[in-house]
Amino acid sequence: MDEYTTLQTCDANIRRPQNILDKIVINSCSAICFISAVLLMVIITVAALCRYIFEVDLYGYEEWAKMLAFWLYFMGAGIGAFNASHVSADLVQVYVKPGRIKTVLTCIRSFFTMLVSILFTWYGYRLFIFGYKGPLGIGIGIPETPLWGIPFWTSYLAIFIGMVIMSWYFLLEFIHIFRKILERSS
């Protein structure tokens, strides 16, 4: 089995982590996604019960829901980048017949995806540092939610970590496709 072996289930290609780093990263992302999804479900269910059954407002639940949603979305995006199942509007895969041209176009698309992901990783880092150090950069005036006082950097950290994971797997995808081109040309 090579590194890009996939498991066929329900018409979906799901890559299995092969090395220890991938196993740690993907299993951690999966655990965070599962826990976030369960907690989101519980929070939203309790809020709906409070509002519509008990006719009481549950104040501040959206602060927790937003933070959990950030972790769910960005860890899920990391898993999607690993599986190469992230959302894309890739017309090359649909309209270009298999061959060298398709591989080169896929490599170009992969290169730009990697570059954009690295750019957003930088922005995610800057956003996290802003949330962690505050607007003055000295730890004073750290942005936080109004009711619970949850620091914004807890959500910004999810963006940064998710973008690092996505950038890493987009880089590996680019290298894999680029090697295919080099192997075919020699």
C-alpha cells in the first residue's frame, strides 16, 4: 500500500493515515470534530427546549456555539484536505480526459490551492496573535465575548491550526502530483 491508498465505502474515497504523524493529526481532528458536534447538538437542543418548551431564554449559548463551530469547521477542513475531499469547483476533473494535460492542469490547481492556503495560514496566525495579545500587542484589551468572557483567541486558534493542517496536506498533494509529472517525463 502506498501513502495515497484509499478505502472505498459508500462511493466515497477515504484515505487512511499511514504514518504516525498523520494518525495523530487526523485522529485528533476527528476527536475534536466529534466532541464539537456533540456539544453543539446538546447546546442547541437545550436552547430550543428552554425557549420553546419552558419559555425561558438561555443567554450566552451562542458564544459557546460559535466557538465550537469554529473548531468543528476548521478541524473538519483539515480532514477534508487530508482526504482530498475538500470542496472545490474543479472543472479539469470533469472536462479534461485523463493524460499528461490533465495531470499538469491538476498540478497547477494544486499549486495555487497550496499557495492560497499558506496565505490564509499567515492571516490565521496574525488573527490568533491579535486575539491573544490584544490590539496593543501587550496583553491588554484582549477581545472576548460579552457575556461569558471567552477570549476570541480560542476561536482564532482553531482557524490557525486548521489552516496549518490544510496547508500541510495541500503541500503533500502538490508534491505527489508534481512527482507524477516528473516520473512520466523521464
